[in-house]
Amino acid sequence: MVVVCGVDEAGRGAVVGPMVVAAYMLDLRLRRRLREIGVMDSKSLTRARREKLYEELMGVGGKHETAIVEPRTVDAVLRVMGGAGLNSLEAKVITGLINTLKPDRVYIDSPDRNTRRFKRLIADGLDDMPGLVCENKADSRYLVVSAASIIAKVTRDRLVGELHRRYGDFGSGYPSDPKTRRYIRECLRVGRLPTIVRKGWKTISVLRQTSLDEFQG
């Protein structure tokens, strides 16, 4: 029996809310079931479809693990703040998931264009060495990575929903979202950024300067 695992994340580029890294593992002989239920890259699915597939993935016979990376943890590793960088953090989180699941083969969606470098970061911390395939856009090439992308996205969406109830509707949390930018601008106006905001992101410094310019004007 060969056990394969896919790994992907959601929320890496967000300025508000956590990053979620997910690993989905199943017997290679069951992989065809992923195609049968319609698994594909989460970005090409509606939210309702992702939610449905998430539940179906739980019944296919696979196993999953997720890691929630809070904004303060992301801030701590940002190079602009003296840290080792987000790729280093993500590799460490992925290593932990692989060490927990112990698959025979792992397919990873690399955030680094230099996939060999990212692969080395992961391999350095592994207890045992499975077959490692580390590629850009792996979520659109390997169904087991697509499955992980669905789990990561649904998990983050649910967490963001909880944060909305606690902190107000800040939108998706991504810098391209006007609602997110308005939320951050209002936080800056009152002089308080909540802990759910990644303070080391360039978006914050840009919006802070914009708010200052508006005030001075």
C-alpha cells in the first residue's frame, strides 16, 4: 500500500486573518475517488461547492491535518521585521504536518519559484524522507493537492466568519479587497490595529501613509 499526501495553504497573502496550511492523505488506490466526487483546485470552485466537497473528502477514506498560523506568527518571521521569511515559516509548518501523517509520497504546492530551495527547507526537518514532489501550481496538477487546497480554503473561510462576528466585517482579508482596505484604514484612523491584522505587511505602511496624508490635507 502506498499512501500519498497533498499539501497546500490558504491566506498566505492576506493582510487580515490567519494562514491555514492543510495536508490531505489517502491510499493511492483511492485516488480515483477524488476525481469521481469532482475535486479540483479550490480557486476554481464556488464557496458552496468547496463546502460540499470538504464534507465529501471526510468520507472518502483519507486523513487530514491542518495548521493555523496566526498573524502575529507571520509578523515575527517577515524579513522586513528581521525574521527568516514567510517561506521558511511555511516550510516548517509543512514539515510538521508531514512528520505527523508520515506518508510515502508528498505533493506540495510551492510558494517559492525556486522549488528546489523550498523542497530543501522541508526536507531538512523531516523525521523520515518520503518521496517529495514540490511544484508551483501543484494544486491544479495533482488531485491530492487540490483536496488539500479545498480543506485549507474552507477552514480559513470558517475562521474568517468567526472573526467577522468578533471584529466586524473586514471582507476577505486580502489587500485587493476594498472592504478590507476600508477596515484597516478605519482602524488606523482610531489608532488601533487589532491582533488579527498582519502589521508587517506592506499594505499597512501604505495605508498608514495614505491616512496620514488625508489627515494632513
